[in-house]
Amino acid sequence: MTSRTDRAPGALTVGFDLDMTLIDSRPGIRACYLELSARTGTYIDADLAITRLGPPLEEELRHWFPADHVAPMATLYRELYPAYAIEASPAMSGAREAVAAVRAAGGRPLVVTAKYEPNARLHMKHLGFDVDLVGNLWAEQKAQALREYGASVYVGDHTGDVRGARTAGALSVAVPTGPCDAAELRAAGADVVLDDLNAFPAWLAARTAYGAEGPAADLA
């Protein structure tokens, strides 16, 4: 992993969200919710829960547990997560190529996610992604890490990711591969909406060719 301080001035840094942007975490998260349900005796509609990934875990748990149980249930879920979710969650189509495209352009990839950071790192290690990573940040909070690392682009699948990018002053590149469709992402203020990450390398190459402020910034 690189550090915050060893970047060359002006170097390209591209941020990526994790769940449903770089990884398809639905199978693993579903399995984890089912195990949490079995251990606690509390019904959780895991199939419904995985349709609204993005916000912090606690927001979903509030649908199933009383308020005073949410914190301990979040702790238990995170303890269960490595055994049930890591191996079950593959990379999204085009994810490896998107990260490689950033490196090919002389840049550095950065993951900024709302996921519990130790578990997010386990995903990256399991899938062989060598990236900087900051966890435990959602929506506008993501701007903290994007600014600290000097990210000029942030790629995500949720309107919260769009808000994070805009708060940081980064270009918002959105992919409708998670719970938000293309219209929602555009309405939230995404600068660019791609069909999925398979389109990202060509978009980045065009943008780099024109320069950060050139017309390729408008490519969708």
C-alpha cells in the first residue's frame, strides 16, 4: 500500500467505491445476514437488504433490530463477515481493468468505502487488488479521504458516492451497477455515467488525452 505522502505533486489519483463498484458483495452480504438471522433468531430479509447496499451497515440493521440492539448487532455482523462474505464476493466485471487503466495512465487507485475498513482490506487482499484504501466513510464524508489523497475523480454506483465526489470537488463518474439507476445518478449530479466499469478504461484514456479539463470530461 502507498501512503498519503509519497504521491508526486499533480499525480493522477482516482477513487473507487467498493460494494457494487469494484466488488459484487451481494452473495457474501446475503450469506452474512442469513447467519446473523440464524444466530439471533431475528428475521432479516437478506434478499431485500442486498438491493439497498451503499449506506453504512447500521442503517440497514435498524430495519430489523430495536435501536438499542443495532450497535451490538453491527459488531457481531462484522465479526461474522470474514468467514461468510470475503470468498463469496467476486470482482465486478471490468473492475481489474479499471484499476489497471489508472496505473497505465501513471495514476494511483484509491478505494474509499463506507464498509468497515478491516473487512474492506480483506476483500482487496483476497482479490489481489493493490490499492490505497480508506473505510468507514459514507456519502459527503468520503470527501475527507478524497481531498487528503488528492483524488480528482471518484467512481461509484450510489447517489451517496456522487455527493461525496461533489463535496470533494472531484469529477463524479457513476456506474448503475448497484441500487441506483442511471437516471438517479444523473439527477444526483454525476458528471459522467458509464454503463459499467468495462467502459472506464476508454473513458479515462480519452480524458487523459484531452487533459483533465478537456472535452473528454463530458464523455458518458
